[in-house]
Amino acid sequence: MPSFAEHLQAVRATIREIGPRALVAQLAQAPITLIDVREPHEWASGIIDGALCLGRGHLESRLAELQPAADAPIVLYCAAGGRSVLAVKSLIAMGYTDVASLAGGVQGWQAAGLGLVQPGGLSHAQKVRYGRQLLLPEVGEAGQLRLLKSRVLLVGLGGLGSPVALYLAAAGVGTLGLCDGDVVDRSNLQRQIIHTTARTGQPKVESARQALQALNSDVQIEALAQHLTAANARSLVAGYDVVVDACDNFATRYLLNDACHFEKKPNIHGSIHRFTGSCTVLWTMRGGPCYRCLYPQAPAAEAFGSCSDNGVLGVLPGLVGVQQATEVLKILLEIGEPLLGRLSMVDALSGASRLLRVRRDPNCALCGNKPVLHDVQEPLDSCAVVNKSFGEV
Ligand SMILES: [Zn+2]
């Protein structure tokens, strides 16, 4: 039987190794999946920037969960370049074709004058990308890490959802769920700025995914090319920290409102009508009103004109969507005062903005003292709504 050293030597001869400086050069040119296969207690002394800490024990199963392509470039490293050689052999046996071991491991890396970073912190690339908001003491590295771990669901990828998605992705919100069953239409492009002429006809979630991934590869996109229904609303909402109501019809709005109430999630509501926009945070868990408190009934569509007949200036959903994105970031970072119990209204023509006080209605069918709604229900197909009068803040 060969000694361990002889076995290692024999395996090393069958795999590819890469030196520290060559790895730096490759990392500068193209993304590489860099994996630390040391034991968890070894990570505390520092890891190579951008590495995934998967360890050796569950390497194969954890890598399979990440679903890299069979020909994706992968580099493994350990402390001195021995364990990673054996791990490379295992990944090749699984069918990965472009796997290498870092020669000399972390010791070789440091001997080449290259530094390590603390695991769980921001990578160098992230410190550069988010540098302007890291400078804000209200955000800082802890806030940025919190954003990167956050999950936000956007319902609607139209005029409101476009700026919300772009700004949240740019800010480094780690996971964005995109729910929209429509396809991009040429008539959308006047205000739905996440889509492009070349992507007309594509599902909106796929068009948005392309835009967001091109903007920031830190962000995981969960594309849900479906309409919100009573059957899927609660389970969808339950999987996220914050929900953004960026939909364009009252039926979906009531359904989303009810799902957020039952799942105790904050619902960042935005809506537009001609030259007027409004934004508020509906969060019954925190004592605020729900959408039904504000608009108890959705009367017949003819009372208000149909949604698509009213027309809208393209910048207006931009104004409101940016405010919605702002509210999301405030809630995720736990800074400032959310628009809870307050409705922000902007009139694009006069330039005036107002804050109206809105309160929970004790007689609300959903969140009142004697609720009659105990689960989500298939929404009525209605566009218009009668609102109560609100007092100015
Ligand atoms: Zn209510």
C-alpha cells in the first residue's frame, strides 16, 4: 500500500494546479467559483476574498446545491494545497471539467504577499460597490450585510416595480422575488424603465432579471412568471421579509394586502392616478392600517374609469417607486421612520407633496376588532375604488 504522501503525489499528477499569482490574474479577468475546503475553525484566521466557505465534509452536496455549470471554472484551496488536490479529484469524478487546486493553499497565497479577509464580511469588490452608502453611519458594514441577507418580494414589474427593482438591486438587497405574469409590450416602455425595446414579448420577470443581473450580480433573482392568486399569495408572501405592492389593479392589491396581513409582513404600497401618486406602509403587525381600512370597498369600474383608460405621465410611477424603494431600505436597515399611519401624496402638476394621516379602522373587515375575513379569497375583478377622506399630518 502506498503511503499518504505517495498517494497524494499520484493524485496531484492527475489534476491541474494553479499558482497564487496566476489565480489573481484569472480572477481579474473572469468570475471563478473559489471554494475554501478547510474545516470551519480554520476560516476564522481569514479566507481569500470572494471565496465560498463550503468545507470538505459536505463539499460535493453543497456545490451541487449551488448548481454551477459542468464547465464553470472552479478553484479549491485548503491550508497547504493537499486536501484541495483530493477534493479536485472528487469534483472531476462528479463531472466538473474545469477544476483546479490552489498550489500551496493559504500558506502559498500569503507567502506570495497576498492578503486574507474575514469570513462573513464584505468582499473588497463589495466595499467598492457599496462604498457611498457604507460611509453613512446609519448603514455601515453591518447594515450592508443585513441588506445582502434580505429578501424582498415585488408584485408587479411595471411603472412602479421598475424603479423599485433597479434601486433595490443597486443597493445590494440580496434576494429579489419578482412576481408578474405579463410580457413586455411596446406601450409599456414609456414608463417601465427596466425593460427594453429588444425585450418586447418576453415575460417581464425574465426581462427584469436580465437588467438586474447586469446591474449587480450580488443579487439573487427569484423570477415568478405568474399572477398573484388566492392559491399562491400567502405562501409567496411568507417567504420574504418585505413586500412591495407595485401592481396596477385593485383586485391584486386587495389580495396582496390580505396576504400580508395574515403573514404579518410589511406591505409597501404605491399607486398612481393621472398626475397624482401615493405611497404608504401597510403593516398591521405594527398597528398601522391595512388597505381595506383606507379603501373598504372596490365599487364598479365604471365609477372611476378603467385603469388603462386614464393615462399616466411616465415619470410619475418613477417618483412613487423611488419612494417605495426608500421605505423598503429604511425598514430593512431599521432606520428613520417608516410611512406607517401616514400616506405620502405627490401632485406632479403643482409639485406639491402632502402627508396625510391614515388610521386603522376598528370596523375593518380584515384587521378590525371583529374581522369577517379569515383567509385570502379570489379577488373581485374591479379597477375603481372609493376612498375615505384623510386628515393632513
Ligand atoms: Zn384594515
